[in-house]
Amino acid sequence: MTEFLQHLVNGLSVGTIYALVALGYTMVYGVLKLINFAHGDVYMVGAFSGYWLAELVGVRSPYGADPPGAGETFIKASLVTLGAMVICGLLGFVIERFAYRPLRQRPRLTSLITAIGVSFLLEYGFQLRPIIRSPIEFPPGPSPRVFPALIAREPLEVLGVSLSNYDIYGFLIAILLMLGLQYIVYRTRFGTAMRAVSFDPQVAGLMGIPVNRIITWTFVLGSALAAAAGIINAVSRPKIEPLFGLISGIKAFVAAVLGGIGSVPGAMVGGIVLGLAEEYVAGYTDSSYRDAIAFTVLILVLLVRPAGIFGRFTVEKV
Amino acid sequence: MSSARAVFRSVLPFLVGAPILALLQPVMPADYAIILVSVGVNVVLATSLNVVNGFTGQFSLGHAGFMAVGAYTAAKITVGLSGVQLILLPEAVSNQLVFAIALLAAMITAAIAGVLVGMPSLRLRGDYLAIVTLGFGEIIRSVIENMKFLGQATGLSGLPARTNLVWVGMSAIATVVMARRLAVSTQGRALFAIREDEVAAEAMGVDTTGFKVRAFVISAAYAGLAGALISHAILLATPRMFTFIRSIEVVVMVVLGGLGSITGSVISAIVLTISLEALREFQAYRMVVYAALLIALMLLRPQGLFGTRELWDLPLFRRLTRNRLAAAGPAGASPAEVRDDSTGPKGVA
């Protein structure tokens, strides 16, 4: 039972991160019908931006001889998180504006190939030797970095399950962000416009919706969520390197497909279901197959219910 | 074109190529030879991937997985039979015969893997197919990494050095001839029809899934061949040789040359391999260059360098061959652009 609960906690902790990243895939797919291959790398850039910002604002180790006060820690942690979200939002804007927008009228395959290109540019560009040395090292190079502890880690034990305040904070922040997004998508004028563009971009344009601006903001929003996910993940699993976005990105994509790509609640449910599935399967069987689990789930979903849990079936018209 | 002539024209490249390569083999310095081997292997890979991505218009990202299947099959056979000498044959001939069997087995197992992957996934379209093939490629790799029999993550080492210029050259020629013959056959027409408009092709009675699976299997078999060749050139087969990145490299070659152009695939495989070899000291920039190349190409010339045109569509070649079939070839008749398979809204639906 304890083992079961432990897997539940771990699964939820990973699952909420998949869910946050999956939201970016699903929103972009909704408005552009494009799998933004580079989204996993935006998530990676989010973690690195957090790392640099932590260096800039001078996050001191909370374990040091002179531990910073709670207020100071809180302010710095939020600065780092919000800053990383802004940086990734900008990155999302740049990617959309210069790589995808010129190709919007072209065949979808063209955009897909460009997306793969952008993804590899970020991954391998970040692996180059640093060109700028101070105040931050950019690009960071191939060796893994250790993400600083933004807040002090306090191990907890509930019903024999070991977890930490990181898991709890991460989960709460992720849920808050998702509720916020839910509000934006379903309760604001921007959200209404976004859903209209997703429904039919041409008609939405005719109704006076600024389609380009909506698409740009969708990218910005998705990328900011990915940055938050990157930081939540990096705080509890502090090893970051330029390639870690690739596999996490693909898994988050699987989560989006599982939930029904294009559906916002679907991405949240899909992410959590995938996180739990991975944790339970790897936990009770052979953990060396962990990375293959997500792909197996993807293939099963596409074969059995291609529209996903929340998706609607569409009939192709000619 | 009579069938005897067709056979002759298919066999001719082998007859010309084999003696030249056999003469070249002993005089070629080892470090140039290995570059030529990787050029040849990349020609096989790019041309075979072009059958799926170019001819059929499906987007596969799992080529490296099939390479792995071929490489491990061949390695198991050559290592297992390394002490065996066939009766009545000198050792060299016996070794080459064993390698030939290994190559054939590599193609067959890779083709079987192609059927297993293709049957379920080819019902999907466009970007979904791309992700699923990527997933299958990673699953193949993950399975290999977990099998004791295949040496897990360290892979198989101590493979006999069997790959030489003749094998590689013959394989490259075989792949190009196969692709060329396929393109002018009724089978090839069906593939082009699927690329141009899948729904229309289906309405015209083309068994779209069946043809897609066939194209996929052919492509997988040649990828297996390439995997077997490269592993017996560097005497090693490890899972790290067959990652997703390897698949992307091949995709870049095909896209750069032009989806659907055999000439394009061959030329871009040669040019990219040699130029990256020449820039070996900038190894770190290799993938950055690939990525930038992909983006720039999509923005500036999405149809690739050759589009869907071929060398033999040039007026000069047509006059030389006076081959009407080739002149009206399918590649020349199709629009030089990547087709949209969008399922999104198209104005009035």
C-alpha cells in the first residue's frame, strides 16, 4: 500500500509537469494544426533561464551558514520563475514570428520539418561552447548543470510515503496555472477568440478576430507554461542539460494526444494519466523500459481511439 | 521499352560499377575508403527513405530503427559464423558468401520490422505518422538496449571487417536502380497518386494502406542493408549509432535533395557526407548546421534543390536515351512541390 501511494505521489509530480508542457502542444495544435516539435526545447530553455536568473539575482543556498529569510527566498524564487516565463514567452514569440508564420500558407509538412529544425537548433545550439562568459555562460555547453535550490527542501513523510515540500509546491503551482489557463481560455475575450481561431481560422478572420495576434499570444502563453514546468521540474530534479527537453517534450506530446489534442482539459488529464501510467508500469515491472512506455501508450491511443479521451472525432471532407 | 532492354538497363550499372570498384578497392587509402563507405551508406539510406517520404508523401522519422534491426541481424550472423568455412571454397570466398547471406538476412528482418511497424501506423497521416514512426524507432532501440542477447547498451563489438567498396557501391547502385524502376512502374504510379491526393487515390481504387505498407517495407529493407554495411565497416553495432538523430540526418538529406527526386537524394547524400567529413574539426557545429539548413531550406526553397525532377528528365538526357517512357516520367509530370495533406478546414467544407 505504501509502495502504491509512493508511486501515486511520484506519478502526480511528474504528471503535472507533463500536463503543463502538454498544454502548450495542445493550444498550438488547436490554433495552427501544427505539432510544435520545438516545444520540448522551450521547456528546456525555461529551466536554463531559471538557472541563469538564479545566478543573476544571487540565490544563496538556503542551507548556507547565513540562510536568507523566508521573505527574501520567496521574492527571489518568484522573480526567477516569472522571469523565466517571460524569457520563454519571448522565445515562443520569436519562433512563431520567424520560423512558422512565413510558412503558414504552405503545406503542413513544411512547417513540421521547420519545427524539427528549430528543435535541433535549440538543442545543439545550447550544446556549443560558451561564447558569452559573463555575467552568464551562454550557450551553456553539453555538460549537465545543477539547478540551485530556490527554496529550502523539507522532507516530509505522510502515511509512510516520503515526499518533500517541493512536490507539494510544484503540484499546487501547476494546478493554479492550469486553473488560470482554464479561466483565460473559457472566460475571457482572448480565450473566446482563441477558440474561434481553433474552430476555423478563416471564418474567425472574417469575424474581425486578429488571427495573427491570437496565434502569437497562444505561442507566448504555451511557452510561458513550459517555462514554469521547466522550473518546477528542475527544482525537484536539479540536473539540467540541453538534451533533456527532447524526451520530455515527446512524452508531453503523447500526453496531449492521449487527452485529445486541441483540448485544454484533455492535456491536463492526459499528462497526469501518462505520469501515473509511467510510474506504475516502471515501478512494478522493469524500469529500464520507462522511455518506451510513453511511445507504447501513444501507439495504443492512436490505434484504439485516435481522437484521445476528450477529443471529438472529425470526418474529413474533400 | 522491351523487357529485355529494361533488364539490360537495370543490370548495366552493376556491370560497369563492379570492376571499377574492385580495381579501386586495393589502391584506396583507408581513411578515404571509410569516407566513401559512409557516402555509399548514406546514398542507400537517403534513396530508400525517399521511397516513403518522397514518392509516397508519408513522413517517416524511424529510419534508424530499421538500420538497427539490419545491423544487429547481420552482426549476429557474421560473428556467429566467423569460424565457419564453407567446404570446397577458399576462405575469402567463403567469408564473402557468409556476408552476402548476412546482408540478405538483414534486409529480410528489417522488412519484417517494416511490416510490423507499418501495418498499424500507416493508417495515420502526416504529423501523427511522423511521431509514431519516431516512437517505433525509439522502441526498437529501447528493446535492443534491454536484450542481453544483443549486448544491451554496449552493443556488439568485434565484428569482422567485411564491408568494402564493392559491397557498398553495389548496394548504392541497387538502391538507386530499385527506386528508378519503382518510379516508372504501376506500383510507383500508385505511390505518386497517394502523395498527390490520398482521398482521390482511394476513390480511384488504389489500396492506399496496402501501397503505403509496401513502400514502407521496401524502404525498411534497404535501411537494414545500410545498417548491416555500416556496422561491418566500423566493426561495431551499438544502440547509440541508431538514435533519432540518425533518422533526422537522413531526413535532412532527402529534404535537401528534394522530396521525390532520386537524383536529389543521391547528390545531397554525397555532398552532405563529404562536406561534413571535411568539417570534422567543427564536429560540435554539425547538428547546428543541419538544423539551420533545414529551417533555411523550408523558408527559401521548400521543394528542395531538385524538387521532384530527375537528372534523366533533362533535355540532354532525353535525347541521349531517346526513351519516351522516361521523358513522360511520373516525376516530370507532377508538380514540383510538397503536397499538402492537411485535414484542416478548407474554406467551404
